[in-house]
Amino acid sequence: MRQGRGIRDYANGENYNGDFLRGDRHGNGRYTFANGDVYAGEWVDNKRTGHGTYFYHHGDVFVGNFIKDRKEGRGTLFMMARQRKYVAEYVSNQPKCGTILSLEDGDLEPLQGALHNMALTAKLDLATTGELLYN
């Protein structure tokens, strides 16, 4: 039974690096999904619960709260290709009301470490392929 800090590789290519409690993902950790998405944040009983950052493989980044693997409460979706951010109130994983604003340089500061670098890399990759939109 896993206990404490560790790494677990799954047969489907997914990976978890973080805290375990009685064999469950519990505490802080980083989960890499088979499709390239990454979640870094808090876990309770194998579910994303608490504050976390979800990096989508296509470049968007969500920062906010989760309860039992669902977005709940205030969260911000950074839409990198569109250079916009969507600040919304989420209920059961769905935004119920929100505002779309321009993405500003300082907005990425809270994304520290590897996720910050991945977000910037995705932004640069989109710019070099001509997919980065300015509107």
C-alpha cells in the first residue's frame, strides 16, 4: 500500500507524482493524462479536490477549485491561442456566469514552475505555427 510521497505509472500511460494516503492519491500531486493534459494540485481520496491547475494539451490552462474531480466555485480559464481569460463561477464542472477579458502578461505569474513553462512554451509554439490569434 502506497503511503507518503511517490510516483505511480499506470498501464494506460498516465502518471501520478505526489502524496499518497492508504494507497490513494491524497495531498498534493501532479497527474499526467495519456492525452497530454496535466493536473497539479490537491487530491482527496483519488479525486481532484481543492485548489489546482489543469493544463490542457492544446495550450489552455484552468486555475481554480475542484470538488470530486469537478470544477467548483470561482475559476479562470486562460485561453492561450485567443489571448483571453474567462473568469467564471463553476457549478458541477460547468461555468454558470463569467466574463471574458484580455490576457495580460502578468496573468501567467501565478503559474509557477513546470506549468508556467509549459504554458509559455505552448504560447510560443502557437505563435511560430501562425495559430496564435490576436483579436
